[in-house]
Amino acid sequence: MDKSGDIDFEEFIAALEAKQVDPESEDVIKYAFDRFDTDGSGKLSHAELEDVLRHMGEPLSAREIKRLIEIVDQNNDGQIDTNEFMAVVLDKPYLPF
């Protein structure tokens, strides 16, 4: 991170690429989640996910976003929480300690 207080696409991708090597990358990914979670609920709603994807240059249809949430959403609450997000990004079950 460039310490600007914002995470841009390149910083997020760098954290994803470093996830196997750099344990601090988990902190960057958590930070990204917190930035994406604009209402501070601890979960990414359909609208928040749509906004994130659009700003990252990956606009998806409402149907595609709904399907993405269904795939990631392990507790079936219709949103993506921090643990679900971390599990997908890290490509392994995420157990916070």
C-alpha cells in the first residue's frame, strides 16, 4: 500500500498475488474489504459489490452479481461477510484468530 488511505486496483491485485508469500497481505485484503463495505455493516451487499466491480472495471449485470453472491455466501444471508470474502480471495477456508 502507498499509505494514501485508499486502496487502488493495483494494490489489491498485488496483495492477492502476494497472499502465499506475505502474511501482511491478509491485512491488505481485510483493509480492502473494509473500504468496499461503505456502510460499515461488516458485509458486502449487492449494491456495494456492484460498486466495487464497476470501479475495478469489471461491471457485471445484476443477475451476475446475484449469482456471484450465491456462490460465495456460505451462511445464505444474501451478503458477503469478511470471512466469506477472505476465503474466496485467499482460495482457502478462512478462520480468523
